[in-house]
Amino acid sequence: MGKEDIYLGIAEAAIAESIKRGAEMAEAYISNCKELNIDVRKGRVETMKFAEDCGLGLRVIRGARVGFSFSTDLSIEGVKEIVRRALANCAKTASDPYHSLPAPAVAYPELDIYDPDIREASIEAKIELARSMEQAALDYDPRVKIIESATYQDGETIVTIVNSRGMNLTSQGGYCGVYMALAASEGNDNQNGFALDYRLKYKQLCPNEVGREAARRAVRMLGATPAQTKKAVVVLDPYVAIGFLGLVAPALTGEAVQKGRSLFAGRVGDKIISEKITIIDDGTMPYGIASTPFDGEGVATSRTVLIRDGILQGFLYNTYTAAKENIQSTGNGVRSSFKGTPEVGTTNLFIDAGSTPVEQMTKDIMNGIYITEMMGMHTANPISGDFSVGVAGLWIEEGELTKPVRGMALGGNVIDLLASVEAVGNDLQFYGSKGSPTLRIAEMTLSGQ
């Protein structure tokens, strides 16, 4: 009997016990997660960590009240104790008519999200990926002096969801990736660089390219100098653009709207940003790191266009927030582990690629800046959209990238920034589960010396 069958049996027992003890509805969520981290420095393994976490989270509903409990004890007695605690917690929560559990979907997307090559590859082979990445960075330029992190990481997860409405699901997924952080120096000048590559397929990893990219990012910033305050056209590197996407992401959930925390509330159908921008959340994307056939409560995942050509189309929902508006969940009931209940969250969230070849994004700019780094986005306000961040990058003069600059600040409102996008590159890039192409923004003021 495989693990999937064992977990299904445990989940079914938890549901049966819950109903027996008076629950009107019950949901059992079991996850088994394994993760491997290997850090290499100077060609030698500095740290290697393997972790495994397995447990059961149980939701019960009785009298429009919801109770939750979790445990790593999956024995018969352990399951009974989880049920007892969940029902006890149920009595302590407020009644809410919108609490419910979803019925099973008619069909679920068929996704190729588990690669056995990840498990079958030897530890030695994974160490060699990190070593080759480190060496590629060092070989790129002699000014690359310090390797801060050359990391290989992978993980696999088995998720099982059973509920009293007939749902009986299991799914296995995995991912792998490499990450590089380093510093280049010349004289008294030191500049940092990083790069990463996370995939669902082990053989698609490109550690040497990651090493060279991290080195390139650091070396190109050597000699960066502070700049004067000026107005200029702004071009955002995809990684920087993802930072702004992350700022608007919380406002694109139904939960934020219902709690009065979304700057998009009441604006469905309105043109809110540039017509060049389309924002999509897609839990079914082939090769997407966050792709999965069903969300954290068993609802089939989907492709949800949130903003199309600058016009707000709608929001992301789980079962609870969807019930409040008498609509269907979008399959965005996200769970980080068995220790929590499903919250509304994103899957593979991205700004869709545009039609402008990336090499043309700067060609007609006489005076601008290509921003490659952004510091302080964590201080931005996701409710108002206001931000003030430090930036660094490369000057654009007469269509060419010239000298590196740093010590500048960019401030404003994220909606105004996205409304000013005048070109979108064709180079959609993902960093983890968020992606963006290069964005060009009409003239903005950059504060310097």
C-alpha cells in the first residue's frame, strides 16, 4: 500500500469520526512535505539539510461555527484527539452562515507537476550542480570575489483532501532550483549580484547560466555613483517589476475587498492601469512552480484574468469569500501546510508578456534609467499602494545602457506607476511563482543628491 492510500484511509477515518461526534461537515487535509537544501562554498559542501513534515489539519462545521485542529500524530488515537479538539474549538467561534465546504469538481486539470528525476538524482549530482554554478560565477570575471550562497534546493509534497461532501483527492508534486548570491569588488567598490532558477523538471535546471547571470549583475554595477535628482523615462527589470506586482497582489483578492483593504474595491469594469498591462493568476500553468490540480480545500484550480488591457475583471476567491458574494471560488484557497486553514492567495501570478522585443525597450530613450535593484519595498503600503524605495541601475543615454548609478529614490503610488506603463517587453520571466516582462514607464522623478 502506497503513502497516498494510507493518507486517504486516515483522512476518511477522521471524517467518519467527526460526523459520528456531531459535526455537520468535516474536511481532512493531510500533507507530507520533504525538502533538501545544499549550500556549497569554495567547492565544498558547507551545509546540507533535509527536513520532512507530515500531519493532518481538520476543519469541522457545526451550527454555522467552524473549528480547526491539527497534529502530526496520525495514529487512531491521534486522529480521535484531533477530532475532539476541533469540535471543542468549534464551540468557541462565532456563528457565520458563509462557512461551508466545497463539493468535488466535475473535472480537475491534468498537470505534469511531479518529476521522478528529482528524487532519483543522487546527492552527489545535486552537489555538483551547486559547484558548477559557483565555478561559472568565478570564471565569469576575476572581480567576482565572494560567493555568499551557492544553493541547490528541492522538495516534494503529497497532499490529500477528503471531506464529508464526497471529496476524495490526492496529488503529488515536486520542484527543484538553484540560487546564487555573490559580490564583486574593484578597489573599494563592492557590488552584489544574484540569480535563481526554479523548475518542476530536474533536467531543465541551468546552474551555469545562473552563476554567470549573478556575476553579470554584480560586475555591471561596479563603479556605480550617486546621481542628481532628475526626471527620466524608467525601465524596470523583470525582477524589479515583480516587486510592484507583489505590492498590488493582496488588493486583488476578494478577502481584501470584503475587509475594506483593497484599492480596487468597487472598480470592476473600470480601466485602472495602462491598457498595455494584463495580470493573470494561473494555477494550471504548465511548468508553473505553483501549479496544482486543486487548491487547499479541493477546488479545481483555474486561469483567472484579473486585469485585461488595463481593465479590472475581478478578484481571487476561496470558498468562504466566494460564498459571501454568491459566486464560485476561483480555486485560490491557498494553504502553506496542514497547520493552517485555507486563505485567499495567488498561484502563478504574472504580468503577461507584451509585443515589444526586449532589445527595443531602450532604443528610443534619450534620457532614462534601467532599474535593476530596488530596496525597501517591504515598507510600501499595500492598502493605499504608496511606496518609496531606493533604486540602482544603469543610465540610458541615446538608446544605450551606459554608466551604473545608485543612491537614488523612487516614490509614488503603484497604480499611478502601472498606469504610466507605455511598453511591455516580450521577455516574461518568472522568479518563483511570480513573473513579469520588462516594463517601460513614462517620465518619473528620481530623487538623488
